[in-house]
Amino acid sequence: MGITSKSLGLVALLCAAACHQQPQSAATATAPQKAAAAEPCKLKVGWDPWEPYQYETADGQIAGLDVELARELADTAGCSLNFVQGNWADHLAAIKTGDIDLLLAATPNSQREPFAIFSEPYRDENMAMFIRSDKLEELGDQSLAELVAKGKRVAVTDGYFYGPEVAEMMTADDTAGAFVRSRIVEAGYARLVDGQVDVLLDDPVVAASVLRRKGWSDAVARHPGQVHDGQVALMFSRASVPQDLVQRFEKALELSRRSGRIESVVARYVDQDMSGKSDKKSLN
């Protein structure tokens, strides 16, 4: 049976319409995918010099135990990290506003929960007391509370958490005046060596690094008393980091924990610094 010219024209029009509509539909379907691909995961990470956990090398690289772990976790979670130097107190303020997205080695507590989301803890931390070596016999058998009651002055770093008991003493009317705050850790050590304070509170691994680098290992001794034992976590800003991204980091953290990677990295840094065999060169 023959095909008329009118039938051919109708077929041509239908084909043209179908061909015109197909790319339009495909473009509509892929638009959300393109928008998602255009938004890579980039996080601003606040850091302050706290060797061997966070520090700057002689060639200007940000390194350390927490930094190394954070980079590996971020890589697994599909994110890149931009490290921003500052002091801890300023970083805490920036986490509240979302100007900083992530802080490392943060202690979870109720005061921070309104503005922060915490990961599961990834390593242990403890805080100890340090005094001048020539005062060890005089002060070594007294607790922090006893030393404060006797009018001794205690060096702390602004914004750091030293456990609930110390936090209470730092805010109580009758004991708050005993605590001398510094914006950076090493300022407290200088005050201790110079005799401006009697006691300093810090992580013993950090203390070993600072005292060795500054040449103060003989001048400062660790007090027998313990201040606080706890665990630290990643702290994300509620203002800038969505919950699903926190979950991606949680999954990466669990994988790293199961593989033994976290334990291996912690042991390497802590063993080096406590033994004095670290070959790091810090500018801070």
C-alpha cells in the first residue's frame, strides 16, 4: 500500500518533536547531580601550636598526631582541609559562628554541646601538674586544691579543659583568682620558669616536647599528682557542618580504629616525644 506525502509530513513532525524533547528531559534529570558535584567538601580546621599533636615544621607544613589522623579521616570522607592557625579560645568562638568548621582533640562537655557536634573519642588524654624542680620537695606532696588554698598561682591556657574539678575551681569566687591564663601554651611555661606562677597544668606529652625544645627539662619537674584523665574527639560546628557529613567522618573513624591505624599513629608520636627521640623541627 503506498504512503502519501501528507502522511510523510505528519511522521516527520512527530519525529522532530520527539527528538527535540529528549535532550530537554535529560538535562532536567541531571541538573541536581551537577549542582551536587559543584559543591566539594571543604572544611576550615582551627589549630594552635601544641606539639606533638599540632605544630608547624621548619618548612612551613602543618603536622602532628591529630593533624595526620584528621587528614586521613577527611580523605576517606571525601573532604579537603584548610588549616587556620589561631589560639584555642578564638577557635572556640569561631566554632560557634561557623567561621571554623572543625577543631581537633576537643574534650566533649555540656558547655560546648549547644554549638558543637562531637565525634566518638579517638584517643586518650590526661592533664598533669608541673612545678619548678627546686620546689618539688616542698610542693610535691600537696594536691592542686591544697596548693590553691595556700595561695599558689596556677598557669593555664585560655579555653582549655582540665577536667570538671579544675573547671569548677577556675570559676568559683574564692579560687578563680589563683589561675593565670595565657593565650598560648608556651607562655605558661615561661611564667613557671621565671617564677611568676608556682604550678602549670598541661598534657605530659606536650610538656616533654616543650621542655626539651626550650632547654627547660632540668628546670621543670612533673608533680606526682594527676589532674584529669579523659578522651578527646573531633568537634564540628553546628552552624556550618551538616549531620550527614559528621556521619561520614564517624564511618571513617570507625574504619581507622578497626584497622589499628589510630593506635599506630598515637604510639609513634607519643613514644618519640616521651623518649626524646623526635626529629621534628618546630618553629613555634
